[in-house]
Amino acid sequence: MAGSDTVHEIALRVGVSGKVEAADVLAVRRAVYGGDCLVSRAEAEAVYAVERGRRGHCGEWSEFFVEALTDFVLNQELPVGYLSAENAAWLEGQIKLRKEPSMDGDMAIVANVIERASEVPASFAAFALRLAKEAVIYGDGADAKGRVHASGRVDEADVAMLKRILWGAGSEGLLAVSRDEAEALFAIADATTGAANVPEFDDLFAKAIGNYLLGATGRAVPSRETALRWQTPTQYKVDVVQSLSQILRERGKINPKFLKDTQATTLAQEVEDEHARLNMKRDVEIEVAAIMTPEKASWLTDRIEKNGLMNGPEKALVKFIEREASDLGVDLTGVFAKVA
């Protein structure tokens, strides 16, 4: 009976049959969360072994898989909500153990982690988009909701997935797009030229590449190191003491001189100061990023002229640049003429 099997036993059985049943999902959930409600590295690897063994879609499994693996990489160590370099490398390693990424497993967990994380390593964000490129071009399985994906074209589900990876948990267009991510998007556009892509892809492509060229400023989020310092027990105790002291002082229960001698900056003030610093830094970066530099112009020209044909997404991008750039500072007449 599946309910009495260990996760490793279920993984072996699924590896042979290729099927994950609802009873298997329940058994794995009980094994992982039935004790201390924490997901260990060994349990996470066993869960991924089940994922690699299955060959058919199971909605219950995809839901549990994403939940458990997100819990493991984001919530099992401080600071909660930040993807560490170690966990990012672990997740990449698990995904690379299979030949092609699964839409309802690998892509689902990557998109969910980036969407929910406060911060992920830049290398992981680039890896995620390269993985998405492979899924869009070659993937033909079902996604996490059971919708079958048609390879070689960008459909509505692909656009939604790309948005989750590009914009993460922030508002659309506010997260920095890296050179690697921009290259991956160009590869998707090139590989699907002439295919029945949904029109939304042109708009997404233009905004994302435009973000890299004109506004790659990032989201004003404290670094993992800063967040870790805020979540340490010592700093937490300082903040609690200060809060309680304030209450006692207001009620006349503590000597004001004692408070003056022991007063320290509260955690709330530190957080507020850090966010103010990040916002000021971002305002400056926005102004600088809006300038089209010669290096960016050269990269753009090379990418557009690479295959000798300007496709729909590239035309949308050029129009976006004409409209949004505050100071071109370079000659892009030849590129603009291609969409005239």
C-alpha cells in the first residue's frame, strides 16, 4: 500500500511505472511533513527522485512538488524568503539531472521560487530564463495546470511563465533584466520566427529587453546579508526590549534616565533607513539607465541583424526604444528604418 511506503520506495516504483497516483502524493506528503513539518535536504532529494521518475501528468503531484521544494529552498534557513547561492546551486543541479525540463515540475518550481523570493542570485535568474527557452522551444508536455504545451511557439501559458520569471514578485517592469536573460529572450524570438506566437509575446519582449537597455535598475529590496542581520536573535531581542521599554515609559513604570542610557536604534528605524537608501539609489540608477550607450546600441544592432530578418518582437522593441529612451546619444537610424 502506498500509504506505508517511504519516499525512496515510492521513487523506485514510479521510476518503473512512470505513474504517480493520488495515494502516492498523500504518502509522500505524510512522510515529508508528518514529523517536524520541515523539509530536509534528504527529503527534498527523494521528492525530486519521484519527479524525475514520473512520465505522466498528475495535478496533485505538481501542486505538492512545488509546495515542498519551494518550502525547502526558501523557508528552511534564515533569512526566510531569500534563495541562497547554495540552494540555488542545489536546485539547478537537480534540474540538470534530467535531459529536458518538465513543464509541470521543473518549470513550475523555478517560476514559483522566483515569484515568491525576495531575492535570488543573478545567476539563477539567468538559468531560469535559459530553462524557459528550452521549455518553450522543445517542451511538449503538460504544464502544472494540465494544459498541453505545443513546442516551437509561444502561447498564453508561456507568456505567463516568462512574466513570472522576469518580473518575480515585483510589479511588471520593475525588476532588472540581465544580459543573459535578454539573450535568452532573443533566442526564443529567433527560434519561433514565423510561428503562431500570441501577440502578447511581442509586448513582453519589448518591455523586457527595453528594461535591460533603458531601465535595468532592479527592485529596491534589502540584500540577503542585510535581511539575515535583521532576522538574527540578537537584533530581534534589541527591538523587543526597545518596544517594551517604550510601553513601560509611557505608563510611568520605568526610569526615563535608564532608557536614555540604554536606548539603541530600533530594528524598525534600521529597516526604514535601509529602504530609504535603496530608493534613493534606485532613483539615480533610473536616470542613468534611461540613456542608450554606444555599447548597448552595438549589442542591439548585432542582435537584430543577426539573422537578417526583423521579426514581430524585434519591431515592437524598436518602437519601444523610440518611445521610451530619454537620450539616445547614438545613431540607430539604420535599425529604426527597418520598421518604417
